[in-house]
Amino acid sequence: MSFHVLLNSYYNRINIVLKNYVSELPLKSTPLVQAMEYSVLLGGKRLRPLLVYATGNMLHAKDAALDAPAAAIECMHAYSLIHDDLPAIDNASVRRDQATCHCQFGEDTAILAGDALQTLSFSILINSIMPGVMLEKRIAMLSELAHASGVTGMCGGQMLDLISERQKTTIEKLESIHQHKTGALIRLAVRLGALTAGDVGVESIPDLDQFSDAIGLAFQVQDDILDIANDNKNLLKQTRSDRYAEKITYPELIGLDNSRIKIRDLYNKSLSVLEIFSNQKYNTTMLRALVSFIIQRDK
């Protein structure tokens, strides 16, 4: 099976898994659940759940055990996007070529939908059947999810990002923002996949952290480059890019050419880590495909 076919099969798998979890929710006729469904099933790259599957796949975890952590992290990611788009933060009206949650359902419902998706992510990890996963590993997953999504991770990064608006900063501060805001959930995805694989996964986490840190930063640098491309195209939609918000981006701080060099260096670093696993006879095909996707995507 080619890696394109393999990735597509897991993309379809996580969409089915997410639909199943949403279908089991109570109050399905209320705007709250409708907003949750709208936000988590709207589409998107599914990068984080794909990283869960790819890491677990490499370490021989069962797909049935990877479904829950893959769905949990996508619910957490969907919650973060709903709240990021709110008028109080990014004030965005378009997400994935559709109206943002608060524009579609109202700010009050959007806030509640984000809150409910956040708690759903924990509920999925607690209550789902995960064949072969020991209780201690499930508890470790819950701890990792909390660490990556709270003050020590995504929320803390969002606060640092808000503070940095219209202020001069350094490359070190910029990287700290993105290691928290974007990188934390990418690292979490890889760690969840590893923990699903058991002790062999735990032993692999130090190397996998180097890998996820590299691709997490590469993802953000590419985002910054794409923001410039979108600004130059003068898109006829109100999306409020980071440049519009007067936030500092990599191209503005180190230049466009140096940003591309940065991505290349991070790409090579991630591949050098995967070579460690290849040398141990692990199949790194899916993870390599995802690395290529991160640096080659155009949106």
C-alpha cells in the first residue's frame, strides 16, 4: 500500500470515528451539539490524529487502540479553533472556507461548544475501549492531554501570542510562543501514539520529542509563509491573518528566504530522527509522508 493510500485510509478512519463519538452525544437537537458537530466534522487536515496513527502504526500499536487518542486530540484542537476565532481573540469569520462557529451559531453557543469539545476529549480517553492499553498508560495520556492543552501548553501559548501583538520580539520569544501554542498539541499527538504502544513507546519518547519539536516549528514557519502568500493574493474573505493583527511572524523577523532555510533545516532534523527508528527496523513511511505534507502544503 502506498503512503498516499495509507494516509487517506487513516484520514477516512478518523472522520468515521469522530462521527461515531458525536452521534452518541445527548441533546442532539440543541444548537450546542449542532455547533460541536459543525466544528469537529467541518474538515481540515487532521494532522494531529494522523500523527497519532502514524506514530502508533510505526510502533505496532493496534488501530482500534489508536482511535480514542486520535479522536481526543482532534476534539481538543477543534475547541481551540472555536475559541481562537472568537471576536475577543482573532475575530475570524471564515474557517476552512466556511463560516466560523460563532458566526454560524452565535458567540454564546460557540463558547459552550468549545468548552464541551474540550471536556469531550478527556471523556473519550477515560471511557473508550482501547485494546491492549494498560491503565497506567491511559492515565499518562490524560496527564499529557492536560499538560499540552492548558497553561503549560496551548492556552499558555495563546496568551503569550496575545501579549506579543504590536510588540517587538526576538526569535527566541517567537519560538517559545509557537512551542506552546502550536507545538504542544503536535508533540502530544506523537506522545499519545507512543503511549498507546506501551513500554516500547515510552522508551521512544525522547527521540520522538525531537521529531515532534522539529515538525511543530516547521508547521508554524510554513503557516507564516502562507500568510504572506494569502495577503499577496488579496483574498476576498475576512480571515484576519497574523500580519493583519500586527503579530510578529518568522518572515518579518528573519526574512522570507531565511524562513525557507529554517523549514529545510527542521525538515532534515526530523528525517534524521526518523532514521534512528528506520535503523531499528521500524516502518517510518507514514511519518515521513506527514513531514513532507507539512512543508509542502499550500494552505
